[in-house]
Amino acid sequence: MTIFPARLKRKYNRNKKFFFSKLQNIYSGAGSGLGAGVSKQLAAKGVTVICWDVNVRGNINTVNEIINSGGKAFSFKCDVSNREEVYAVAKESAKIAGDVTILVNNAGVVGGKSFVEEDDKMILKTFEVNAISHFWTTKAFLPKMMEKNHGHIGKKFSSKQYLFSFLTFLALSRSVVLTK
């Protein structure tokens, strides 16, 4: 929760719809679950939502629900683990929807198996999507945010992502350092 001085809070509450209508949001992983839900909530506040996901059908459904509810949204297929694709889709998104003021890195992969049972490709994909992709998305949008001196970057994750992927591999990477 953001804490505002009383005087500013009153002004902010009166102009909330206007304030939110000036924001353009990239929300990766918007095709289902938490990403779809938060995208719809942001759109209901007046934010233009630019939905990114590899799940094209889910992403289109999210955007259609936003538009049918009177919001403004755009759908783009983007594999955030693919650096070149992120840069290309970022340019296309900005051209169609305007400069991004909020970036939420929500896309995530959870394998669900123990480290020993997990396929090597899935381990790599987990790190590429859950961690490394943040560098690509941030690098794509931060320069314009800095130029305009306005923007926000965040990471949303579910407890399932956090518990099963991050902690498992983090604990493993720490234990490898400590063992022979």
C-alpha cells in the first residue's frame, strides 16, 4: 500500500480515473490465472493493458473480456525467455498502444517435480522465464521510462512459483557451493 500525505491523498482520490487513464501497462503472463485477473482489474481502473503471453488463446480471451467490460487492451504473443522476441514485441507494443509506464513481469514456469526428477530443459526454461527474462523486458522498456522520468517495474508471482521453482533451485545452488 502506498502512503500519501492527507492533502495529496484527497487530490489523488478525486482524480483516480484520470490518473489511471494515463497509464499503459505491459503484463506478461496475462493469458491465465493471476496475470489475467490483475490485467482485468487494472483495465477496470482505466489502465490500458498490453497483454503478453505464449498462451495465445488465453491472452485473446483476457483481452476480449477487458474490451467487453469497456476497457482498453491489446494482445501480443511473446515468449519472454526469447530476448529477440521480447525486443521486437516491445517495439510493436509501443507503436500500437503507446509508451509503457508500468511493466509487470508476471510470466512464470513451474515444473512441479523434484530437482532430481525434473527434465534439464524444464530447469533451463524455469530460469529463463522466471529470472532471466526480467533483464530482457526491463531493458526493452526502462530507457523510455528514464527518458520520460516516469515508470514502474514490478514482479508478480504466485506462492506456487515461489515455493516450487525459486526455492528449490536456490536451495540447490546454495547447497552445491557448500558440498564437496
